[in-house]
Amino acid sequence: MKKVIGIILLFAVVTTNGQDATTLYNEGVALKDAKKSKEALEKFKAAIALKPDYTAAFYEMGWCHNDTRNYDGAMASLRKARTAWSSIPKVHFELGYAFEKLNLLDSAIQSYNKCLFYKPDYSLAFKQLGTIAYSKDDYVTALDYFTKYEAAVKNPITDYMYWYKKGFMNNAQKNYDASKIALLRSLENKKDYANTYLELGFAASRLKQADEAINYYNQAMALDPKNHVAYNGIGEVYRDVKKDMDKSIEWYKKSLAVKKDERKACFGLGYCYNSKGQFTEAIPYLKKAIEQESTYTAAYVELGYSYYRTNNNILAATNYKNALELNPKNENARYYLALMYIDEKNKPKAQQMVDELKELNSKNAASLQEKVNKM
């Protein structure tokens, strides 16, 4: 009699409504494959209730928690799966993903690297390691991981954000041709992401492809008319590539109409007015740029130049020195200080600036030295 009762109890433990743990697990996998992660979770939970050491179910439950953005739940489930499946790459990957989403980045990196230890061509681990490096602004490391991802992945990459990030980082690294290639791949997969057009505009402008850059900025503007970056971008193209200061001023003012006192637009206007010899008009814009960003080195140099050309050498020197405090290797501030000291017939100070420019291997040192020698 006791034996019969034991069999009945055992049967009750391993079944639920006539289903055993394996059946529930298989149903969960089918639901997961059908992209029904919430429903799949219930099946995996029921399977584990019947079989508490069901490692495969813990893994699948962790995957579903990640898919439904319950990263704490994913971490708990996957840690249990890792205990029995310590050498299974996908467990370490999913756990790394949960850690990453919980901003436990050191743990995420460790898990992704563990995944690669067991499977050196696990492409998504490279992608996520690159994404983490991207989030830390470590673009050299990120681009290296992205290169490894592309070498390992078997299917075409259709993630527009992946290509956008790669383009953005190449722009930051001044690899403008490589940036355009990546950004055009991003456009192939999503044509209405304004930031892609902004980065394409930036890359084209740096490659001196003025009309192409303007076209990209216009497309960004069409998608997001209230984003000042596109207006600034066109202003910069007219300023630096086309050398048309009047058109540049027109676009920088459009930027200010979108975003009042925007620092780059204010700087651009100050620069353009200086270039046109309208130094008094430049001053308020450059002061506003510095108000918006107190560490804006280039704005201090331009403001110093405005004061220098309006015969206010004291304020000019103050702004040049502010620029040098922010960037001790700044050449422009030294160049204009040298010109100012030459005008003041202060040969020792002028020579000091020339000597410092020589140490920086400045191309302007030789011409300034000739001026100092004639003093």
C-alpha cells in the first residue's frame, strides 16, 4: 500500500494537469520560437516547478526575461543555468546581455569574454563588446570589436543602428570615407533616421564634398526641422568649404531661430563677422558662445582676435591666455599674441611666442620669426 501511494505522489510531482516537465518545456520553446516570450515564460516556470534542476528551462526562461526586458529576472535565471552549464557559450552571452542592460558593465564584459573563450567566433559577443566600448567613448576598441563581429557574422547585418554607430565612430576618428560607407549601409536599412543624415553631412563636409554635405543636412532637416545641428552644418559648409561668409551667416541665424543662443551658431557667426572684418559685430556672439560653454577654447581665440582688431589689447590678451589655460598646445592663441606683441613692439614677448610655436612645430613660426627679426 505504501509503495502504491509513493508512486502516486511521484507521478503528481512530475506532472501538471497531465503534462510532465519535458512537455511543458517543449511547449515553451515553441512559444518562444513563435515570439511569444510572455506565454513561454509561464511554461518554463511550470516545468521548473516540476523539475527544480531543469537547467535548459532556466536558460530559456532567462532568454525570455531578457526579451521581455526583465533583466533582474534574466540574471537570476541565467546564474542558475550557468551553474550546470558553465561551458555553454550562449549562457554566458545571455547573462552578459542581462548584466549590460543592468549597467553592470564589468560583469557584462567578463561574461561576453567567457562566451568567446568557449566559442571564439560567437559574433554577437563581439558586437556587444563593441557596443559597450562605444558607450564608454572608447572608439578604437569599439571599432576593433565591430570588425571582428563583421568577420564572424554569417548573415547580412541589417541593424541600422549598428551601422550608424560605426559611422559615428569613424567620423570621431577622422576616418571619413569609412564613415560614409557605414552610414550608407545604415540608410539601406532605415531611411528616416535623421542622425544618419547628420553624420553623412559631417563626413562629406570633412571630405570637402560641399554640395553633397548640404544635401544630407537638408534631408536631416526635412525629417527633424527643429534640430539646430543641420542648420549649423550647412553654415559650417558655407564657412569652411565654400568660403561664403554671407551664406554662412544666413544659416547660423536660422540655427539661432531654432535654438536661441546655441553655442556653435554663436561661434560661427562671430567667426564669419571676424572674417568679414566686422569685428565689433563679432564680439557679442562670441561672448554668448562662451557664456554657453565656459571651456570653448576656439571662442576665446576668436574673441581675443576681435578685441585685438578693435584695439583693445588688454581684453585680447586676457582671452588668448584663457584659451591657453584650456589648451596649452593651442597655436592660434600664440600666433595672435605674437602679432599683438609685434604691434606693441614688445620683442621679448613676441619672441617667446615664436619660440613656443617652434616647439609645437607650427607652420607659422618661420614667418613670425622674420617679423620679430625686423623689430
